Amino acid sequence: MAIMSALTKTEVSGRQTAIGCNPTLPLLSHPRMALWAAVTGMVLAAPSLWIGLNADDYFIRMAVLGYPGLPDFGVTSLDCFSFADGIAEHNRARVAANLLPWWTPDHANLSFFRPLSALTHYVDFRFLRSAWWLMHVHSLLWYGLLCAMVALLYRRMLPIPWVAGLAALLYAIDDAHGIPVGWLANRNALMTTLLGVLVLITHDAGRRGRMRSGVLLATLSLIIGLGCGEAVVSVGGYLLAYVLFIDKGPFRNRLLSLVPYAAVVLVYLIFYRIQNYGTGGSGLYQDPFSHPGPFLSALFMHLPSLLHAQLGLVSANIYALLSQSGQAIHSLVGMAAMAVFFILFWPLLKADARARPLARFWAAGMVLSAFPVCATLPGERLLCFPGIGAMALVAMFIEKELAAWNNPQKSWRRGINKAAVCFFVGAHLIIAPLAMPFSSISVSVFGRAMELGISKLPANPEVAHKSVVILRAPLDVFVCSLYHTRLVTGETVPRQTWALAVGTAALNATRIDTHTIDVWQEGGFFAFPYGTTFRGRQDPFRIGDVLTTDGFTATVLCITEDLRPQEIRYRFNVPLEDDSLLWYRIGPEDVVEIDPPQPGNPVYLAPGNITALLFPRWKS
């Protein structure tokens, strides 16, 4: 609590600052605080140097290097974030190559325009080859640059130097940034946020008359940011908040200042549609333009989960691991928490004329910038933009409350505010830096579990002529990752890999005849969370629907109330005992090869939880 004891001597807004010999405030107020914050954040995330490639990293490497023998599915080195592109011919080639699951619709689209981010991966994989740690140094440098730029924004926007320094430190050590730093494939989040901050700085300079070309530079920064990734549109939340609470002059003129950015984004969206980028047919992303209803529903559920996680409560990362009822509870907790935070911040939001516009700007920017990322499942990797406003708001709250810390007047409000200060100090200055190293390597836990499970599937040369049938996979990406992971590591890939069910619910597999089994899953197939990554609820099933692969035909026999399959009949082209088929189940102990179901002896898989199935105690 040394920081607290030093800051309680501080008086601001025209009052004197009594810091004595305590070095804390000079440190936070130092002109080089931007550099120190950047270095601190990089050091805390440095454990990520040793985690190598994980999950999507393998696909991106495969797309960048263009391995010989790959089918033509429309991916180039600078278009390596195209996992499914909505073109039937390409998607069928991906299904045949195990890159997409067999239930993927021909029109499924999970394709992102990120050529500048892709260029950084091209440099990594073409020139650094297998020096994974250097690729992570590359990401760390982007994070350091982002932290420094955010510190400069705070120094520009917050009038009290030590408050700006405190906000910069809070942002740099925020463990929510660990995954974007540690996961190579998520580097685009750092790049888009960096460009978004540059948009804010140059826009502010232009509007205050300190830089004639400010708006032009801001517009150029936005264009470059869009080349890094679509997430840069989150800066629009801060630009709108700037118009509402910071900018001066007639409201019409302030609103017109956003026209250049709106025009750029409109052209970008038109280009995006013409080039067939987007997220159609996915259960992981909700497209706000094609399906506004599901997006608004996701916004209602995801926004409170993201915001209360950003301010220091329950992690947003657990959302995807919860059942639908658990996700609803998580969101309700978030709504209650946001109401409490609003009450806490209300005196700051209605404070004197000097502080009120700034507090409202940061609060509104935090909330509005989170809107675009609500299109996908909540996760702390999505908090780079909302964190900018959140940390400034927390720093302003701490300053306000510490200035009155020794006020002899006692009230229930004073006690609650002191408790809130202790909470923010504990959550963001103690727990966050301790958690940051673990957060920076957390993606490797998922990645290593996937790789270990994949390694348990056969890899001998003969398997290239065989098909692996998995009764129930924990996630659809488990099956999709098999191909590009083994391609990059040089291992043999099965001719086909099929999962007959996905998720954690109980399953019954009943033999019908030599070629046919019926698979029934409790609660229905594809329940997690809005379908599967490559097939969403906007592509419902009907009884009698038939999906055909080059190995079997799947017929929907029964559906749930929300139009998901409850029972599917699989008729294979060869007998189930044929040497070309290898049968496996994934359980809490191991990935086990099994015999196909026998007549009169159904195979039953008990319900599990996603953690046990995804991270089983696999034996080395």
C-alpha cells in the first residue's frame, strides 16, 4: 500500500502536491513514464517467448508458406486469415482436406481482411523460419509500442501528470492483454489498437488546432489500421465520445468532424462485401449487418461480461466454458457489477466542469468501443480498446478518492469508496501484474492440449490411406487443427478425420447394419455455444436433411426445438470394420482407439465438462 500512502498526500485541481521524499509520484509523473510503462509490460509478458506456435498459428504458417500438395482453396500469403471464404468450391476442398468439418455449409464464411497483419507473419515465417522466440519478440515489440502510445494519449488527455502515469502503468500491466501478446495469430489486436490510439492522438491535435494536418493523419491512421484488422473500428466509440464530451463548438460542426472516418469505414465495408470477407454461417461470430437480431442478442449478453471483467471482476475467459445457463448467470453478474460501478463512478461523472467531460469521455469510450467485439464470444483478448478508457477512469477515481482520504467527515459512501480504491489497487496493481506472465502463456495451455490430443492419433505412414472416426470431439477445431498442425510438424496426416459429434453431452452410438450407425446426443448436436465455429444457428437443420462426404452420408433423423440435430444416421461407404477406418473416443483419461459399435451393444459416452474433455490427463 506504499502507493496509496503516497498518493493520499496529493491535492489536485489547483491544490498543492505534497510528496516529500516519497519517489512514487515523481516516478509516475516522469516524462519517460511512457517508456517505463512499455518496458514493464514487455517484461511481464516475456514468458511468452518460449511458447512457440499455438492453434491458428499453424494455419497461418501453412497459408503463408504454401506447402506443396495443398488443394487450391483460395488462400494467399497476405490473405492468411481466410479460414472459410464462402465460395462453395473452396469450402468443399477445405472439407476434403480436413481443414473444415464435414457439416460446414458451402456458403460458410470466416474470412478477415488483414493484409498488414498478414505481412508481419509473412516476415516471421519466411525469414525467421523456426525461430519461434524471435517471432514472440516481434509481438512484444508491438505491445511495447502500444503501451508507449497509450501513455502518450493519457499524457495528452489527462491534466494531472501522475494520474496519466498511473493510467499508463495500469494499462501496461493489465493481464487481459496477455493473450494478444503471447498468441502470434492475435498480434493484429495489438496493431489495430496501436493505430486506433494514433487516430485519437492526431484527431485531438487537429481539433485543438495544434496540428493542421491532424484530421488527415488521423484518417490515414484509420486506413492503415483497417489494413491491420477490422477491430480498429472500435476507435469509433472514442471518436463519438470525443464529439459528445471533449470537442468544442456547435454540435453540428463537431459531428461533421467524424465524416472523413465514416466515409473511410463505408468504403471499407463496401470493399469487404464485394471481396466476400465476413463471418456468414458461423456460430462463433454474429454478423451485425446480415443478422442484426442475433448480434443484438449477443451484445446484450456479452457486453456486461466484457466490461466487468475489464474492471477487475470475474474473468471473461471462462464464458466459453460455461453452459448456456452459466453464460446467462455470468452476464447477469456483469449487469449487476456494472450498476455498482456506475454508482461508484457517478460522483466523478458529475464532478466539476474540469473533470466531468474527461470522465464521461473515458467511460463512454470504454463502453462504446466494446460494441464491435461483442460479435464474438467474450474473452479478455478482446479488451485492448475498452481497457484504454477503463484504466483512465480507474486512475481518475483513485486520484479523486485519495485526495479526500483523510477527510474527517465519515459516511457510508466514504467507506464504500475507500473499499473500492483498495479493490482497484489490489485488482490492477497487485493481482494483474502477477497474472500477466501466466496470461501471456495461457494460449499455450490450449495449444499444447490440442497438440497432445492430436499426437495420440495415429501418425505412421500407413495412416495416410486411412480415415480416423472420432465418436465425440470436445471442439470442432480439434478436428480442423489436425491437418495444419501435422503438416507444419512434418507428421503423417490421415486421409480423412471425421467427428461424429461435438461437445460434452452424453452420447449413444447404435449399430444399425454393417455400414450404418445412429448417433444420438443429449440436448442436441452443436449446442456450444451458438452452434459450432463453422455452422451457426442461422443454418438450421430439418428432419431428412442429408449431408454427403466422400466417406459417408449423414441423415438427420430427429431435431431439437431450436432446429439442431438430436439424432443423425451415418451410412459409411465401407463396412464399419473396414481396415480403412480407425475408430477413436476422447475421454478424461486418454485418446483411445476403440472397436466400432456392434449390433445389440450400443456405445455410450457419459456427459463430461469441456475442461475434462479438452484437457484430459493424457499420458505422455
